[in-house]
Amino acid sequence: MIRNLSRPQHAPLVARYCAGFLCRLRGLIGRSELKPEQGLLLVCPRQSRLDAAVHMLGVRIRLAVVWLNSALEVVDVRLALPWRWMYVPRQAARYVLELNAQRLSDFSIGDQVGMDVYEGD
């Protein structure tokens, strides 16, 4: 569960936790849709601009991309378009939240984010 602690969200957000290299590389490739309440949380091995860069090759949907630093503060927010080469955050990030493009206005630079991590099957 992802929450924007700086301002209320209009709907809950559940993101799949993705820390492994292959999971991060694959991301949302091949998905034809992403529901507004769903997302993917990419966990980078370290806080960095380059490690937190995302590619959109093979991604067929527009995404809201939210970059968070180690303190879970939003450091960049962008609309990522399908089949674009690469998006690099303006500042170093440790987490990348990929969401339905409709959620772009839910986060702004400087917002504080909260996460509840649940281990599932």
C-alpha cells in the first residue's frame, strides 16, 4: 500500500514490490493496461540517478512515474510515454513508482510518501 502523506489521495494505491534485477528490467513491458489503483514499486540497489532511470521500450501504455529518495520523499514526477528510450530523475532516487497515467497529479516533488509492505504468496 502506498500513501501520499502530504495530501490525501482520491483512491487507494496498491503497488507490487519489485527489488530483483530481472523484475526491475521487465517492469510493465507488454502490459496493455494498468488499473488506476495498481502500480509497480521498483527498488533500486542504491540511491542514484542512473540506477533509477526507467526505459519504456516494449511498454504500450502511458505511465505516471514517481521517483522517491531513501527518505521516501518525492524527488521527481513525470509522464512516461510508450516506446521512449529513457527517463532519468532530476535527483538521485532509491524507489521508482510506476502508475496509471491518471495518477500523475497524485504526487508532487517534495511530497512525503508512506508504504506498508506485505509479504505475499
